[in-house]
Amino acid sequence: MTAQDAGVQEVDVIVVGGGPSGSTLASLVAMQDHRVLLLEKETFPRYQIGESLLPSTVHGVCRLIGVTDELARAGFTVKRGGTLRWGANPKPWTFLFSVSPKMAGSTSFAYQVERMKFDKILLDRARELGVRVREQCSVTDVLTAPDGRVHGVRYTGPDGAETEVHAKYVVDASGNRSRIHNKVGGTRKYSEFFRSLALFGYFEGGKRLPAPNSGNILSAAFESGWFWYIPLSDTLTSVGAVVARDMAHRIQGDPENALKTLIQECPEVSELLDGATRVTTGEYGQIRVRKDYSYHQTRFWRPGMVLVGDAACFVDPVFSSGVHLATYSALLAARSINSVLAGRIGEQAAFDEFERRYRRGYGPRAGAPGGNRPSEAAPPRLRRLEHS
């Protein structure tokens, strides 16, 4: 830490969390010459799930912050669409981004990314743009003025010392395990339908779909739920099963055997993994279990504080929308913050618009009012649970 950093006690914006939402927002605000401090509890690179991107992230937000060329040099797998074994059709079918007239041409692809590499590219870019990034710093509380406005945070640094920093805005981009999201007010409401468990690991030597779709994500429904099959490189594949919450006992007892059994239940994935070996060392060597419960906070902002990314809401990963929503919400929130700090619009109007737009982006994927819940396309077991 430099002497300049050590003396930082007041900034314009504090961002809590260095993932895609936090680093994107920090970059966009710093690009307007505002003082930005980003506090990240871990040290990058670090493991994270959510590896299948959408074109809007690659060619929209990533272009705005200036990392398009860096992503191209990283050697990530090119994703031209998705292949699904879903619904009543027993045969896999494929959609291509190029079919949409809005994405046809040079922007009709995305990437399958190793998040350890992708997230570090975004965080390093924030540093390049002047964001003061402090890793191994855990935010323990937000500071509130007598009038109720949030005006800073309290955090613990790598040496265990506690520090207070004041700011005009605090942005919670610390994900679904945020410790401060409730400080914005409201409650976290969970979807009754999208309450699932994800069990996943990594395999070497898995087969690929036929070209030109070899880089596609495969989403394959089966009796107990659905699988993702994401080619991260020529040899490395991310494989995960999303199942109903009442199967928790089956997973928690022996995750290794549970994943093997679920793979055997899904012919499409079982065939692709024939002859493959599971990675058992390093960051990819664990079989992980996560609750992929879809939720949203009933409030996304209060004076001086705003939630972005998974701190605000999360939706079932079948839509590959995690990083998209994270960076899209960061773009919207940065727009509101920059506009208010520039004196172009009042805070209430700016952040009401942010919340309205973000909920509109999240809602159709989550079955929120105005959206479509994909119950008829769901695997048989999940359809039964929905209507029980």
C-alpha cells in the first residue's frame, strides 16, 4: 500500500467487491475523474463460478471499459450460441447469436471464460483507470449520518486494523453472500420456483459438440433437473447439475458419488464425458455445492447506497445471465452516480430509473411480474414441484 493510499479517508465512491459488477462500476465512475476506492475481501485471481458470457457483456460493457482486445488475447473459448436438450423435443437443438439482426456480424459471439482470469482482467483495468484497489479488506459495516444517509464504510484490512472511509456513495457489489445488502433497507425475497441446488466440478478430456458449435454451452434437461456443460478450453470442461432443493440429502452425504450418479442419468452429458477424468487438484479439484436460489431485494437503493449484481438479485443459471446482469447493473448504477455527481439530475430520479431498468432486465428471467416463468420447459421433476 502506498503512502497516498494509506492516507485515503474520503473519496467520491466506495465499491465493495471486485467481481465483474464492482470492477465495471468502479472503472466507469473513475473514467469521469471521480475518486473511487474498491475494497475486495479476497486476493485475485480467485475462483468463481458463472463462466458462460453473453454478447452484450463482451461487445457492450467490456468495450466501454476498454478490455475488448485483452479478452481476445486471453484465448477464451468462442461461444456462438447455445445447444439445449429441453422441453418436449427429445433431440438437442441449437440457437445462434447471429440469428438476431441486432447481433449479426462481428458481435455475434461471446466467450466461455475461466472466471479467475476474466475477473482479474476487469479488476486490473479498474486499477489502470485510477481506481484505488485494496484486496484482503473486509467491510464490516456502513456508516450512516444523522439524517439517515449512508456516507461511508468501516472495514478491516489485511493487518487486522479497522478503518473508516467516507464517501458520497457506497456501492455493494459483494455478491449473494453480501454482509451489508440489508443496510439498503427492504428484505430479500426468494422465488418459490427457482430454489435449486447446484453440484459441479471440472473434467479433462470431455468431448465437444460438432463444429461450428463446439464452443457452445450445452444445457440438458433430465428427470432430476438439468446439466450445464461448458467448454472452457480444448480439454477443460465445467460440468454442473442443478436439481430441486429436496435432493439436498442425496448431495450432501457424498457429493462425488452424487455427481457421478446424476451424470449417468443424463445421456447427453454422460456420452460427452465418456473417457474424461475429473480434475482433482488445484482450484478446479473440488466438487462444489451451491444453493442457486433465485431472489431479489425489495429495495435496490437508499440515499448514499446502491446494490448491484448479485447483492441486489440473482436468477437461476440456466439463462447464463449472471455476468450480464452484474455488468449491466453496474453500467446503470454508474450512469446514475455520474449524472448525480455532475449535477445533471436529482438523486431520486436517477436511482429510481436505475432500479426500474435493472428490475426490468432481471424480471423476465426470474418469472417476476411481467416476465415469463419457463414452467412448461422445465424438467419433469421441477414441473411437479412447481405445481405441488
